[in-house]
Amino acid sequence: MKEIIDAVSRAAIRIKKTIEFGDTGYSSHINKTGDTQLKLDIASDLIIEEEFSKVTSIKSIISEEKEEAKTLHENGKYIVGYDPLDGSSLVDVNLAVGSIFAVYEKEANANSIVAAIYVVYGPRTEMVAAIDDVKLYRLDENGSFKEVKTIKLNEKGKLNATGATQKGWTPYHKKLIDEIFAEGYRLRYSGGMVPDLHQILLKGGGLFSYPATTDTPKGKLRLLFEVFPFAFVFEKALGAAVDGKKRILDLHASHIHDTSPCFFGSHEEIKKVLNEYAKH
Ligand code: P6P
């Protein structure tokens, strides 16, 4: 696993430079989920593929920016699903973005995930790796990622990151969110999944929700390279992740671009979600 983390570190340093000085315009390509790809998306995907090509333990890669899975090393042990630059459209307004990686063994699905890694490109470049526990690393002035601390969530937090267009929320989802705010939680939502979840993890807890809505009845976030990896991170950080009724890591993706409603947070907040959603 260390060689995969090292490859992510090398890719992150290259992607950071591409974000700072690259072309933020749109390409002429549309990816499998119908998003028009930014040149940054394509550049980041190529950088990651190049760095992963040097890692013989990686059998194949599944990228949000690629149509199909790609084999790298026939005798490799791991399948890596990744979103090369999640929230890339936020670069244009100088907000933080991130790369997300899920490491799978036998098959690319929740029951086979063995590690999750993400990188946040913000005022500082940080990487979080979840294997047995969740470790935070920060890029230093010498271009090396140095371990900072182990991340653990409290039973209850203070932040509420409320995703999706409110017009499309179900009445019971709105009731849940309003009740949490009425308890004094603070709204923290940038539209970037990686920094929004990173903030909850580093501030000790809260709730991030991207529910089913009228315009996204199956949610928007992708199981293989967004939802499963963050569910793994939150559970290893002593939190939880559900789809409203079930544990995320008990779900099964039948297609590489499948999405799901998702809630990530501390145990207290996830209990509130399950209690409210159980009534509908
Ligand atoms: P909305 C970015 O496009 C993204 O995929 C995630 O990073 C983010 O959490 C979500 O979409 C934001 O979606 O509908 O709330 O703007």
C-alpha cells in the first residue's frame, strides 16, 4: 500500500502545479456521467495514470474521467477507483478542490475496499490516508508530505454541510436539516465534496448530506470513486456513512458510474438521519 500512497503523493504535487498554472477552460469532451470535462480534469487524470503505471501492485484503474476500466499490470493485486479532480469547476473561483482514491482488492465494490486516500488542494496541500486508522499528511516546504496527526471524530459535531438544490429536497429531508440548524449547527458548504468533508473530519464532526432529490433521485455522488472511499474514511475515523436507510459500505455498485444518496458524519448526526428516513 505504501507504493500507492507514494504514487498519490507524486501525482498530488504535479496536480497542484497544474491547478495553479494550468488552463481552466473546458475541453470538447463529455465524460460518462455527462459532465463536460475541464482541461484540468483530463490533465489530472493523465498525471495519476502515469504515476500509477509505475506501481506494479495496481492491476487496473477506474477513473471518473474514463469510459471504462483500464488494465495497468496483469498480475497486480489492487483495483484503484478515483476521481482525479473532484469539484474542478471551483478552481475558477479559487476554492479548494480534491482528488479521491478508493483501493479495492478482488473487485471494485464496497465489500472489497481496503484503503481510501484523498488530497485537498487548498491554502495548503494535504493528504489523508485511511487503512486501519486515518492519518493526515501535509506537504512541506521541501516538497514532502509529513505526517501531522491521526484523525478521530467526536460522537457529535457542530457543522452541517447541506448538499443538493434545496428546491428538490423531500419535505422530510428539509425537516431533518432545519431541526439540526435549530440545535445551533453552523452551515459549512462550498460545493466541493473533498474540502467540505475534510472540514468536518478536522473539526471533530457534524453532518454532510447529499440526498435523493427530485432532479437527482439516485443522488449525484458516484459510489466507486466518491461515496465508498469517504464512507471508508468516516468509519475508520469512528464516524458513520449511510444512504438514508443502509450503511454505505453494505451497498453494491452494479455499474462503475452508479451514484447514491449519501450522509457522512458523527454517530449522533447519522442516528438523526436514520431516525427521520426510517419514517418514509
Ligand atoms: P451541488 C462537485 O461538482 C460535486 O461533484 C461534489 O464535489 C460536491 O459535493 C457536489 O458536486 C456539489 O453538488 O449540487 O450541491 O452543487
